[in-house]
Amino acid sequence: MENLYVYMLAALAFLAVADLVVGVSNDAVNFLNSAIGSKAVSFKTIMIVASIGVAIGAMTSSGMMEVARKGIFNPGEFMFNEIMVIFMAVMLTDILLLDFFNTLGLPTSTTVSIVFELLGASVAVALIKIYSDSSQTISDLTTYINDSKAIEIILGILLSVVVAFTVGAIIQYVSRLLLSFKFQEKPSWYGAIFSGLATTAILYFILIKGIKNASFMSPDIKAFISSDPLALMVIGFIGLTILSYAIIHLLKTNIYTVIIVIGTFALAVAFAGNDLVNFIGVPIAAYNSYEAWSISGSLPTDYVMTALGEPVQTEPYLLLIAGLIMVLTLWFSSKAKAVVKTSVDLSRQDEVKERFEPNFLSRNIVRLTIGLNDSINRLLPESYKNWSNKQFIKPNVVVKASEAPAFDLVRAAVNLMVASVLISIATSMKLPLSTTYVTFMVAMGTSLADRAWGSESAVYRVAGVLNVIGGWFFTAFSAFVAAAIMSCILYYGEGYALIGLVILAIALLIRSYISHQKNSKIIREEDQLEKAESSSTQGVIQESASNIANVVKRGNRIYTSAINGLAVQDLKVLKKNRKNIEKLSNEIDELRDNIFYFIKNLEEPSLSASNFYINILGYLQDMTQSLDYISKSSHKHVNNNHKKLKFSQIKELKDLDARMEALFSTTQTAFESRSFEKIGAVLNEKAEVFELVRQKIQKQVERTRTEESSPKNTTLYFGLLLETKDLLTATMNLLEEYYRAHDSSVEPATLIVDPTIEEEE
């Protein structure tokens, strides 16, 4: 019997390492997004600072480990075998649930998961005990669950969302009023005072509040720090303000960049200190339980786990190992490097392609907010409104969209300061907050206060916030139910269930890793379309040439796949083809969404470039609409199990496909090599190709009149031919537009060779 629990501990140790890797990979965005979004320092510098912060935060998280031991349930009401079932169910559920959410691409939180998994598993085991004992009723459930602490933790997580949003909005609004968007032009003492306040708040809550949980600190140092915190704060503010002023003048350094570096460090400390319990709290509690039981000499079904109710200091070496794993994950995990951009996009100062669709709630919230804002504005004096509006005027800085930061240094500093302070306060109170939602909601609050949510974007961004909050409730419900089911399986299945579930967890982790490796290879496809940034017609012609070549290449592939899939009734090929055309259509829609910014960047004498660019995008959209119809109708026909096309129809489509392929290949070569004179040769074939399509249509008309034929086949065949005709029309119109606009006196742009390739050669 003892061997079973040794195997359980080994499995828990493995799951703890896996949870650390997966958790840090997913949560790295929490403390990296502000620094990355502001582009204040290099990515390497951000990673070094964050790594040091994570390592220190891990060493100060000992006190949080008690949440897993006695925060949710009363350990004295459970036997050793039951406690091990609870802990095993929680860790297995955590891995499986995280994999499930990652597969669906849904927002999740490791804190919310672990809290509700502990609750679900302990409730399930408690109910098993209650129903096996005739003297107990359902009302006795409260004796098993630490309801007061559990409610405190759950309310803390819920309230943190509201508090984070509100505090972030208020501090950002005040900061912007005082510093404005032209903060670099303000007197240096403005920045020094802002830095003094920000760094004092950060260092107080990170070092002074967090230090009391550090296992490596002596009681004397803790007593000294805790003796007079107010005096330390005042002295710290004065000292740090003077130091900041000196940095500005003596080192000629941007103080806001310094704040962001300190804030990134602080948030990494806060993250590790608060979230480490999510990853290793349960395995450490299981190890403590095993230690207590193994020296008792009792049977696992007879040993009451009162030992978990007593304060236990986590071994520093375990925290150190966990910290090192977190740091290594931060550096080597491809998921951690590919930081999630949701919160950055939702808080961007400029307009971007929105990630979320508006819904009923978001529309009504925006309407109510606009009404409330109008009411408040009527009460405010005109002088204040004029002054405050001036503070929110953004400087006109012309920079490429790809190089522009998502938000400025002031907002990044406020994001980091508020998030790290709130998480540190919760850690000092031993409340596990969701760092994901605290950092996200702070970012949303600051972006709202910074007027980043204009009338063009507010309804989409509110929808995004509601989606994330909805994800919180879905995570909580899923974690509770899944952990309860898992604990029942383990309770009754014992060793067999343990082996099966561990194998399942390992298989899912391997599958996720392989899937992520495949996805990461196609994040940036060579065929992906690029936005035009030139300010002249000839420049746009050269820039757009690669886009035309890509669309023609992919369109040719999509058309051929539709015909081939239809010919052999291959549903898999047709389904994949639909995804390809949908992706191409979305990319062209993104180019159309960029028209506003493209036109704004045009030089006055070159406004004709806008007409050319708009026409080109219109023709590209016409081409994709025709390809979309061909792809969808082919898939629908096969998917609905309609009659196959006749051999003669397939042969004619194949002939047409071969002619289209030759035309598209010539067009692709012309645009790839920038040999625009070849366009004339393609246009000379226009009449011949259209005549070929007309002949195919005429043959089908004759077949329909003389031969017995399926109505569905006839409808599909005519649809394919007519859309092919429309596809040709759009293609020829695009080629004619290029042929008219291209100036042969301008030297064609040469293909840019990747410098890394030259170096390798």
C-alpha cells in the first residue's frame, strides 16, 4: 500500500514540474506585456530583469503554500488516503484543463483553476464520506470545507478584478492630467517626483510587505523592517526622488524607462510570490502529508491529517528549484517568447484590427457610459474641461505602424506599478489573486482613462473585457466539476485509475508540445500579405507586387484544390481548402482596414497612389470572393453526399483548371520578378480565356437540354463556371490597372536579399 503513495508523490513531482513549465509559459504575458508594449527597453533586457524578479519572488512565497494545505478545506476532517486523492485529482485536473483551454484558445487563470479544483475535489471526497456514514447529512459538508477562508479567497479574486480596473483608471487619469502626453517636455522634477512615488510604492509592497514571508530572512531583520513602516516610506520617497533627479541630470537617462525596468522586476517578483502556490503548493502539501503519515505507523485510512493544519515552513531549496525552473522556462519556452498580445491589443492607444466582436452587453455598456460621461461633463466647469482636454492631446509623431509602441512610457509605468502593488498586498494577506486578471484589468482601466477607447473601438474592447471575465467564470465552473469527477475516479479506481490518468496527462502534454511546435512554424508564413507604407504610386506598385504574387499563387492553389477535391470527392481536401480561402480573405480584409492609415501617411503630391491602392484591394477582394464561392460550393456538394459530377464535366473542369494554372503562373512570375511588361502578354490572352469559359457554359446548356442530369450537379457546374468567369474578370481588371499605372521609366525594385543569408554564404 505504501508503494502506491510513493508512486503518487513521484507523479505529483512530475506534474509540478510540468505545471511550472506550462503555467509560466502561459502567464509570462502578465509581467512582460507592459514593458514590451511600450518598447522602452530591449526584449533581452526585459527577460533578464524578469528572470531575477521571478527567482526572488519564488524565494519569498513560502507563506502562500498554506493556501493549498488548509485554505480551502479543513485537513483534520480527512484521512491521509483521502487527502492524497484530493491532491492527485487537483494536479491531474490542472494539467488536463490547461491543455483543454489551450487547445480551444480560451482565456484561463492558473489561480482560479487551482482554487476551484481544490474546492471541487474536497467537496467530492467530503460527499463520499457523508453518504457512506448514515449519521451524517449534507449539512455536515461545512465541517469539511473551510468555508470562511474559501469565501474570502473567492471574493478576493472577484473583487480584485473590479479594484484593479478602478485603481488603474484613477491613477492613470491623475498621472495623465499631471504629466500629459508631452511628459518629456515637462520639467525634470515632474519625472523625479513621479519616479519617487512609483518606486516607493513598488519597493514598499514588494520588499517590505513581501519580505516577511521570505524563509531566508532572519527574525531580527523582519522585526526591524516592520517596526516603523510609515517612517521607512517617507524616507524612501525622499531618497528615491533625489536619486531619480540625479539620474535624470547626471546620467542623462529617461527616468520613465528606469521606472518600467523596476516595475517589470517588481511585477515578476509579485507574480512568482503569488502564483508559485498554483504550481507547487499542492505537491508540497502532499509531500508534507506523506512525511507526517510515514512516521506515524498508522494505516492510511486511519491517520487523520491534522498535521496540515499546523504552520509548516517550506524548505528553501524546494522554492529555489521551483524558481530556477521558472527562470529556465521563461528563457527557453517558445510559448513564453511568443507572448500573448490580447491585453496589449485591447489597450493600444492607436486603432488596430479588433480581436473581439461586439455583443449586446458591450453595446449597452458603451451607450450607458457615454450617457453618464455626458451628464458628468455638464456638471464640470468649462475651464477644467478645456485644460484637461489639452493634457490628452497626443504629439504628432510619424512612425511606421510596425515600430510604434502600443502605449507610452507613462501608461506602461502605471500598469506595472498598480499591478505589482495590488498583487503584493494580496500575497502579504495570503490571498491567491489571479495575476492574469489583475494585470489585464489594470491595463484595461489605464487604457480607458487614457482615452484609448474611442468611439471607433470602445464597443470592441468592452466586448474583449467581457470575454475575458466570462472566461474566468467558465474556468471556475470547469475546474470545480472536472476536479470533482477526477477525485471520484481516483477514490474508487485507486492504482489503476492513477496509472491511466497519468498516462493520459503525459500523452496530452506531448500532443500539446507537438501541436505548438507545428503552429509556431507557421506563425509567420512566407505568403502572408504586407501592408503598403509607400507614399507614391510607383512605390505602391513595387510594394504591392509581392502581395499580388502571393494572392495569385495561393488563389491558383485554392482553385486547383477545389477542382481536384470535387473530382475525387475528397472531403478532407475541400475542408482544408475552405480554411485556406478564409485565411486569405481575412488578410485582404486587414489590408482594407489599413486604408485609413495608408491615406493619412501619403504625401500631398502623391494622392493618386490612394486611388491605385484602393482599386487594387477591390480587385483582390473580388478574386477572393469568387474563390470563396468555388471552394464553399464544392465542399457543400460533397459534404451533402450529392451525386458526383459526370466524367465529361470533370474533364472540362480539369481543362479549364490547366488553362487557369498557366495564366496564374505567368502572372505570378511577372509580379515576383517585377517584370511588369509581361502583363501585356497575359492581357493578350484575355479574349481566348473568356471564350474557353463561354464554350464550357454552352456545352453544359446543351447537356442540360438533351441529357438526363441531376439538378444539383447542374447548379454546381454552372456556379463554378460563372464564378471562374468572375475570377478572370477581377484578375484581368487588376492586371489592366497595373499596366496603366506602371511607369516603365522607373527602375523596377530589386528583390531584397536577406542579410542573414549573405552572412551564411
